[in-house]
Amino acid sequence: MKLTEIVDLINGELLTQEEDYKKDITGAMGADLMSDVLASIKPEAALLTGLCNPQVVRTALIADIRTIIFVRGKNPDRETIRIANEEQIPLITTSLGMFEACGILHKAGLLSYELPANDDCA
Amino acid sequence: MTDEHPRVSDEFAKSITRTEELAYELRIHEVMSENVHCLPPDIKLEEALDIFQKERFSGAPVITNGDLVGLISIEDLIRALRSGNLDVNVSEYMTTKVVTVHEYDPVVEALKTFSRTNFGRLPVLDKQGKLVGIITKGDISNGLLTALQRDYHAEELIRYRASHLFEDIVSHRTSLILRYEIRKGDFIHGGNASSNIKRALLRLGATPQIARRCGIAVYEAEMNLIIHTNHGGSLRVEVEPHKITMEAYDDGPGIEDVEQAMKPGYSTATNEIREMGFGAGMGLVNIKRCVDEMRLISSRDRGTNLYMIMYLDDKDNTLNTVN
């Protein structure tokens, strides 16, 4: 799924440079805890999160995340956007809640890119 | 940017693309066509038309003694053809009010001039006012595309050179050491060192999987230094062809119960840290999952040393797979 489609589906807004629209996304994960993301996200996923700081972009970079979608209308600060532009990780914001945004994208065909939890984090 | 330009608003700056940036970075002389075919003012239009047809020109500067006196374009020749008069000098039909640009102006100046005027080409002058080239919109597109490609190749080249590092240097044991100082509470730069480490590993020829696993481990360790130490600490990464050793060390306060700290979900982080998405008690667990070997040594008086080792003995994973 192209970024433009994602933006349309969740009625979102792209916050970074538009040339990144070309990226193709096939799966996603929703999480607010960065350690959860680092532990269980598959490479090349979209990350839906309610967390909104530069660490999200750093996490995305480390975990090979393709794009970050901020839910509940969160808007990252300029520094976060700057890092994202520099590292070419598109940022999208949507006023939808986490549940609804995930639901819409999943229904539209995005797969779950969350690895099954290991028994040691029960 | 000089004072004569209006300040760029934050809103506007957000939408600036790399291509737009390049329009400011690139200078006109970098994209213009040099060795311009010029015409003297005293040749007949008939002759100019022949040259245009043969050389497939659409315009040419007109020059006397090296000074630019006008510009003759295919449109001027069409005008002359309409009036059925090709037996006059070029100077009769050429444009004399020529808009020029300077060779060291940024490309964006030429773009602005193109949109302000209706000209298809602009003569380029040096400081002394001598013609040094000509620029068209096509030159600008080509120049921008080449520059974008150069950006792309620069990274490829860095990667190529770095990945040959271990082949080029002969010793009994070659290693590359990267060191980073991590400040306590520096959340703004949190993850910066880890991003750089991950990038370095990729450039050195590590597979994306190895770079990702090392990146995650060292990122968790970096955040621990930022969150939990008295005075921050250091990251040290030693890269060898068959092994990557990552160390995080600090001078306190030390971990009281190492066994407990290793349990998933155990955390001493404050609510503030948790609100930032960290402190879920998964850091050390994540690290352990990512690397081949992990050792945590900590005491109340000496602080904490965390060793994370990744072995690259798998044939596909070594940093230089020659032979």
C-alpha cells in the first residue's frame, strides 16, 4: 500500500517531505512503549503510536520502520520532524484514535507486523 | 541565506524538499551549458537560420568583441519569416533587452527569472560581465537530477570503501573502535549514537539483520545510560571482521540486584520516563534477545558494565567475505 493511500484512508496529514510518498507499506504495528516496538516489530512496518517525541524516530531508524503514524491528533515538534526528514522516515498524523486507525488499515489489507510475544514477557 | 531574502516561515520550511534545497545549493555555473555558439550581429538572418537548423539551436547570444549585445531566438526568426524578410542583419531582429544571470548565483535565481520573464534561455555572465555560458530550464532539470543521483552515489561509495576496510589493512588482528559519550538526561539526542553505530555497521558491510539487532541492543543500552546513571556514560563498539563487541559503561549508581533487573517488566524508571515510552522493564531483556552474548557486571561502588557481543562467524555474516 502506498503512503498516499494510507494518508487517505485514515484522513491523515503527511508532515515530512513528499518525495517519500513512493514507499510501499505492507504491514503495521501499534504501540506506545518503545521497548515493545524494539522487541516485536518486523522490519519495514508502519508504526502507529500515541507517543510523540524524537525517540520515536530514533526507534524507527533502529528498527527499520518505514513510516510513523501519530494517532489521536498528536503533532511532533520541529526537531522530531527534522530528524525524520533527515533520515527519510515519513511522519503522518491522524485525528483518529489508535484502535480505529489500526482497524481501518488492517481492514484495507495491511498485515500485522508484530511478532508473537515471547513467553518470557507474560 | 542573506538578509535581502524574506525569512522562511516554519510552516513553509516543513514542505521544502531536497530538490528545492538543491536549487539553493547548486550554482548556475554548475548546471549551465558552456562553449556557447555565439553569432555576430552583422550576419544575415538567412545564415542564422541555416546554423539554427543544422545545429538544432533554438537560440543564441549575439556578441561583438566578446560583449553580449543581444539574443536571437527561433521566435525572432519566425517573426522575420512571417514578414518574408531574411535578408537583414541579425541585429535587426534580435532582443537587445537581454536578461542575464551571474555564474555564481544559486540556480533558484534562474528559476525565478524564468517565471518572471518569458525567456526560454538566459545568458550567464561572469563578474566582469563576460559571457561564460547559457542556461535553459532543461539545463536546470538535468543539473538537479545529476545532483540527486550524486547524493545517492555518495552513500554507495562510502559503503563500498568502508566495506573494504578490513581487506585493505593487514594485521594479525584488525579492529575498529567507535566511542560515544552519552550524557545523563539528554533525551533530545537519545538514540543518536545508536543510529550512528547502526549506520557505521551497514557501511562496514554488516547485513541489515545484524545491523538491526546490534542497533536495538545498543539503543536500549544508550537509553539506560541516559535514564539510569548518575553522570551518563560511554558506549564503545569494537568492530572486527568476525565479531562486534558493544560495551556500555558508567560510574554509578550501579544495579543493586542484577538478577532482578534482568527480569522482564522489572523497572525502576519514573513515571516521566514511562510517559516517554521507556522504562517498561524490557530493555535488558530486549538486549539479551538481540545479541549472541551478554554480560552485565554491576556494583554499588563501581557502576555498571554491560557487554554485548555479536558473532559474525556465519559465512554470510562476516564483514568481508572474500575467498
